[in-house]
Amino acid sequence: MSKYCVECGAQLSTGAFCAECGRQVEPARTPATLSYSGVVPPPTATAAAPPRKPGVIISAIAAIVAVGLLSGFAIKSQAQANADQEAAQLQAQDQAKVAADKALEKRKQVREKKAKAKQEAEAARQAEATQARETNTVYVAPAPGPGQSVDGEWSGEMAGGKYSFSMSLSDDDGQISGSMYQHSNATNESGTEELSGYREGNTIYLQGVSWDSSAPRKWGLDSIVIQVSGDGESISGTYGCDTCSTTYPITGSRMYDY
């Protein structure tokens, strides 16, 4: 309410009219109160990105590390595979060279044995001829008779498959020398036996002379009698060692001749 009357200027007291002039006192105006007919939504704030969870970050780091490790392992595995392949190739080459050298050495030994056997046979014939002249007898050189030469390499089995063998023989007009590699299929033992003998027609008589150092000590020297087939491509017969009282069958075929 105003303190002074707007009509006469008298000071107003409480009441609805001016005490001096009787003018109705106008109530003081107050600022209008703003009202809202509805709820005004608060200002919209820009949505912030949700914070990253530690587990997601750790998983991502682990995935990156795993990919790096797998890549490293793959490169290392490929390098190892290449190295292993190269080593295998070198080993195969070395084995092939060793086998070739052994075959060459074996052929050389066979040639040397053949030449030695021929010299010994010739020396024996000359000695017999000399003895015949000294005793005024007629010397007749022994003849092996007609038959297939066993010059070459043979392979087969003995004792019904208990043993397998490969045999290198040199046939010099019926005088036989050579070697026989034997392998026990039952015990996996093996050794090479030196042989000496002779041929009468298609029948061959061989006697073991010695074993190499790799052969079992229990293996005795063999006495072998074999028959060569008419086409000269297969053999069959018997053998027995000097410590055995039983003979066993032996069969084989020609691998190649010299």
C-alpha cells in the first residue's frame, strides 16, 4: 500500500480511504508472478561418452600381444621348418654319398679279391705243373665243368626267413671268393662273413673264412652248398655253421652280375 494519498498528498494510515480527502486508497502494485502451465524440462546437456571399462582395455592389449606372439611363433616355426628341411636334405645327400662310397669300395674289394684268387690259382697250377715235371707225370689242370658263372651280387633268405642275406661272389674259372652279409630278422643282429670255395658245374661249395668285428661272437663259420639254376638267375641249397649240427635251407636270386 502507498504511504501518501495520490489525490491530496496526505500521509495515509491503515484503512481503505484517505483520512483527509476520502479517496479510496489503491493497493500497491506488485510485480506479476510468472506462472508456468507445465513443467519446463531442464536444459539438455550434451551426452558424454561412457568411460572405457578397464577390462575392455586389458582385453584389447592382450589381443595385440597375442597377435604379436602368434606372428613371432609363425615366423620362428617357418624358419625352423626350413632349417629342418635343409638339414634333412644334407643328411640324405651325406647318406647317399656314404652308400655310393661303400658300393665303390665293395666293388674295389671284389676286384682285388678276384685278382688275388686268380693269382693264387695260377700259382697253384704252376706249382702242380712243376711237381708233375719233376716227377715225370702229366699235369692236367682241373676244370670246373660246364655251368653258370656266379660272378655278381645275390640276395635271399636262410632258415625259412629267419635270416636275410646279400652275397657278393667272384667266379674265376670255378674258383670262388667273396663275402656274405647276413641279418637276423629275429634278433636284428648282423655281420659280414668272408667266403672261399669252388664251383663244379652249377654246384657251388663255399666255406666261411672269418667274420667282421660287428658280427655276434656266437655265429659260427658257415659251410654252404648251393645249386645254380639253368638260367643262372637263382640259387637254392643248404648251409650250416661249424657250431651247429643242423643244416638249413638257403634260397636267393641274382641282383646283378659283374
